[in-house]
Amino acid sequence: MAIVPSVPSIPSPGRPEPEQRAGTAAGGVASAQECVLLKHGEVFLRGRNRARFEELLQRNLQDALRGVEGPTWVKKGRSVTLVGGRVPRERLVECVRRVIGFNLVQPALRVSSSEEDIGRTAVEVLRSVREERGREVTFAVRARRRDKTFPLTSSRLAAAVGARVCEETGLPVNLSAPDVELNIEVERGGTCLSWEKLPGQGGLPVGSSGRALALLSGGYDSPVAAYRAMRRGLACDFVHFTGAPYTDASSVYKAYALARQLCRFQPGGRLHVVPLGKAQKQLAIAGAGRYQVVAQRRLMARTAGALAARLGAETLVTGDSLGQVASQTLANMAAVDEAAPLPLLRPLVGWEKQEIIDEAQQLGTAEISVLPDEDCCSLLAPRQVSTRARTTDVHRIERRLEVDELVEELLEGSWTLTPGADDAPSASASPSASAPVPSPASSSSSSCAAGARAASSGA
């Protein structure tokens, strides 16, 4: 798995200006065009459904490229996709590495499919690598001929290019453990040469498995769980339960910042905010006692399920990890499942805490999750939490309330934010008058975006 940190420097044989890249490049590389070669992941194994998965993968790629400043082009091959344009190659690499469904991302040069151009480009590339590293390097050439009209077989092309590189540069060959592996892929209409392999996100294209509503708190676990659900093809919206009106807006700012970070890996995605504070107080008054946490988690599951039904989502996703805290024992999970109107997925159920933190750091959500906030789960929490909740006891507490009416009240008081690159969330509904976070449609419309920016920057 790879998340997109800073892209390492990529040797380039004299990058021309964008409008020149389709012509003769500097450094003597004839007709070299900078591009990025993407290798498909699990889509390759989809059998008769493969076309549908590939179509969705291409759609998600096009959506990701809309955020790139400058014209781009996409050329689809069999199990590979080529991306280029009048955009710096490093910017393209950074963008396409976020698209779930590609296993490998290879910065490349594209030339005409002639033995002369391929050989000349290979020589210039390896000279550039040697100059950048400041030392002699060993190399190997791996060729793959997808275009069977090309006159040389894969092995003969690799041998011919390797011999030319040795003759013109003096670099030694090492076929078992080379410092640089030059990959040549001959396609119809052009040949790609790449010398670096960057891991992609892998997984299935987002949206290929349906829609989900992910419960998003401010901790490490739920953002990682949502990301893992995306990698299995689920397009996610998010719901955050805040303790309003008894807590401040800090948890909403964090949830918005987390949702914005997660939406870098999928097209779209909205954040629904539900003020839970009054309902939590009603549970406490009803005598929930040591079942308070389980009862409110059941209420969250009911409310999220009702919201998911309105959104057309088919499942719920949580960040539960078995035995991590008292509310996540097997008995308590079963009690929550019993109240959920939709299947409840737990991608992290077998993960250790450190594994979750490590992935959160790679995702870029960890620095947001560590920021202080007023978590609704700690509101009215009892000193001792039941680790083996019995549904009969929880049912007795819920019968003292009008649970269905309570769910409707919670949804009526909720509001929706749309995390986006412009940091300007929009609301599809205004929050209740008692909620501490102003509606983005009000005169304080920038407050949620400003809070999210502060959360994202660690302020």
C-alpha cells in the first residue's frame, strides 16, 4: 500500500517545455514525451466483469485529473493506462498515486516504436541516472512487447537495447540485482521507457462495491477504517456525531478535516453532522447507567442506518477493533449489531492499535486525529462501562424512550458539509438552533472551513 508523500526526484533527460514534449526533447532524446504509466491492480482478475471495473477506474482517474492545473490526456491499454499532458510529471505522479485501483505508478518517457528511438532514449536515460547519482550504476533491461507487429521479440529487444547501452555508456550489466531496471513496454502507437516503480493504492476502484456510510469520529481508527472500505470498492459518505449542545465545535472541525483528507482518495463524499448531546442526556435520565456507552452506540447505529437509507448507502462502516476498549468487546459489538438496520462492517476488527496509528500516519490523518477536541463518547460516560451488555437490559432502557421518534429528531437537527479542495463547505440543511456550529449558509459561513484548516495544519 502506498500513500502519497513527497514524490522522489525523477531523473529526466532534459525536460522540455510542455508544448515541446511531443516533439524533440532536450538531451538528444528524439520525440520523447513525458508521461506516467499506471498498472492495473485487482481489476485484472475480474473476468467477465472486467470491463465494468475498468470503466469505473478510468472515470475515477479522470475525476482526479480535474484537480490538475493544465490539459491532460489518458490512453488506455490492456491492463495499463498511460497519462500525460502539459503538466509537470511530478504533479501527475502525485495526483494519480491517490487513485485507488492502480498497483504501480511508473514515471516514463514515451517514444515512437522504432528500435533506433528506443535505443537512443535508453542511452540518454541511463546517462542521466548516472549523472544524478554521481557514480557508476549497474543496469538491466526488461522488455515487454504487447504490440505483436513490432519486429523484435521481447527478449531480442532487451538484448539489443542492453548491448547499445553498454557500448555507448560503458555501464555494467547486472541481471539479478541491478541498480537501475529499465523497463520497455511496446504498445500500439508508441513505446514507454520507465526506470522507477512507485507503489500505488491497489484495491478495487471506488464505487465498484456500492456505497457506504462511514461513522467518523476524531480518533485514529475511523478514518483508517473508511480508507480500507474505499480500497475494497466502497464509495463513502461520512457521519459525525457531536455532543452539541453540550460540547464545542472542535470535533466537527476535526471531522471535516479528516473527511477532506479521505476525499483525496475518492471522488465526492459528504460529511453529515448529527448533534447527539440531548439524546445522550435522555439515555442517562432513562437510567442507562453502565450501559450508557452501549446504548448511545446503538442509537448511533440506528440513526446512521436511517440516514444511509436516505442516501442510498447499503452498509455502515466503523473503526471498531476487537477488545481495544470496553465498548468493543464481542458482546457489546453484537449488541450494537442487533440495533443496526444495515450490515455493519468493521475493517479493523483484527488490527492492533499501533498498526492503525502507522497507517493513519501514512494517510495523513494522524496529525489531525491527535488534536484535542470534546468527544461526544466521553459525554455522560459512566465510571464503569459494561463489557458484556445483554440486549434484554438495553431493550428495557430503550423502551423508556421513543427511539424511533428520537432518531427522526436527530436527523432533523443534522446538517451536511461537502469537503472540497477549495475549503468552502456547503450545507444542504441548517443545523438546529442549539447546535454550536454555524451553518455555512449563515453570516459565519467560513467558520467551519477555517476550523478545518486549523485542524489540518495542526493549529
